[in-house]
Amino acid sequence: MDCQNWSNVKIPYAILDRASLEGTDFSNANLDHVRFYQTCLTKVNFTNASMNGIYFGEYANLEGHSDLVLGIQFSPDKTKVASYSCDTTIRIWDTTSSNQLCVLKGHSDGIRGVRFSHDGSKIVSCSRDKTIRIWDALSGQQIQVLEGHEYTVTAAQFSLDCSKIVSSSLDNTIRIWDVSSGIQVKLLEGHSDSVNTVQFSPDYSKIVSCSEDGGIRIWDASSGTQLQLLEGHVDHVVGVYFTLNGLNIISYSKDKTIRIWDVASGEQIQILEGHTENINGIQFSPDGSKVLSYSDDNTLRLWDLLSGKQLQVLEGHMNR
């Protein structure tokens, strides 16, 4: 992203790790809480930029995994970070000291995701070994193994009170589990292909899922009943999220579009077009009014969720 004009851009909380931003003009930009870990910032212009809480440091060198690290997840209070790897382990680290606190062993194949419970006391992990595992976040002890999925488990999340877990899988299903007993209590069927992810709504009353079948489904979290089928994407839906107020859903797909949906009616409200390659992820602004998307087309795009208008295109090369 060399020599870009980003003057007046508003991207608070954006993650610009490892980007090449040499000569970029950030004058009068809102860069509050933006992360510039291991970022090239030679000859960058920050004149009159708002830079509250900005961080220019480097990631701590957390060594311990013996294979590729697939991702990390911070605890709700940000005092711990969980890393997961192709080496089939999860490791918990202290974010202040960078010390390894414990190693979670039990999965027999690559781990697909890790989430902390709302209170930070437990961790749920899902894996290619078809299992979901619940762990004590302090001791690292395994509490439960949830078995029932027939293929890779792609996502898992605790309910607010930590009594239930929702999971999705390449077996085309979504399952709801009782945490204390480890028993499956609901089987949600409807997708005709792999389910890529699943998420509770902010009030935990609904569940949203997306699939390789191109569909997005909204479910009642208590009964498991399907409430809405959202159709419009013309290729695999890679990710889906509730907006912060829970009234809308935002999805992104291999069809290179981002779409906004009304939860109550299931109607498509906006289609955000501009990316020319696969979209890899999105990030909400703190107030939920904007979304930042990033893509294999080597751009970041900032969108207004109310109007669907593209506000900014940040072009160049991003090291990944």
C-alpha cells in the first residue's frame, strides 16, 4: 500500500498489521486505537491525525507451538490470549508478561476455532477431529468432549449464561449442546452443504448460519426452529455476523459481495459491491455504523451500513 492518500479517512480500531504503508498520507485521519503491528511506516504523514490509543509495537514472540498457528482469541478482559495450531494444541498466554500459562491437549487433528465464554472462565474449541471440547480457562483441564458431528466442526460458541454451545460443521448441520452434561439437545437441519460458521445474536435469542449452499438461515435459539432463509448470494457464503444492535445481518461471499439483511423480514437491504476477488473478512466500527472489508484484490474498503455507500478504498499490497 505504498504512497497512498488516506487523508481524512476514519478507520478507528482498524487492524493494519504487517502492511507496507511507506509514504502514506494520514493527515487529518481518525486512527484512534488502530493497530500497526510490524507495519512499514517510513515517511508516513500523521499531521493532525487523531491517534488516541494507537499502537506501533510488535507482537510478543510467543513460542511453543510446533506447527502452523491458525489463529488467536483474546479473553473478554484481554488478560489472556488463546492460540491454536495445526499441532492440535491450544496454548493460553498472559498478555502482560507473554508467559505461557497452560497447554490444552486432547484434539487429535487440526483445530478450527477457539472461543472464550462470556465470563472468561471457560474455552470452547472445535476441530477437524469432529469434536468440540470445553476447557477450564484457568487450569487448562478438559471439562467435556462433545461428540456427534460426522465431519469437521467449523465453529462453536457459548451462550451468554454458558449453559449451551452452538456448533456448525461440514456435515451440513448445526447442533446445540448442554454444557454441563455434554449432551446434544437440538439438531438444526436445513442447509444442503457444509455450514461455514454459526453465531448467536447479541441478545442470544437467535442463531445465524451460512453455508456452501449459498444460503443464510436464522434460527430460534431456544426451540431450534428455522425463522428465516436469506437468499441472494450466488456463491458460497463464507462468513455472517449480526450487527451490534441485532437488527441486521451482514454476510460476505465468494461472489465478491457483502450483503445486509433485515433480521425480522429476511429481506436484503443493501448489496455492497466493489471487491474484485474473494472477500476474506470484515470488521465493524465501534459504533456499528460502518464496516471495513478486506479481500484478495489487495484492497481494504470502508462502507456505510445505513446507505451501503463505499466511503473509502485503500489500495495496494498487504503482506499476509
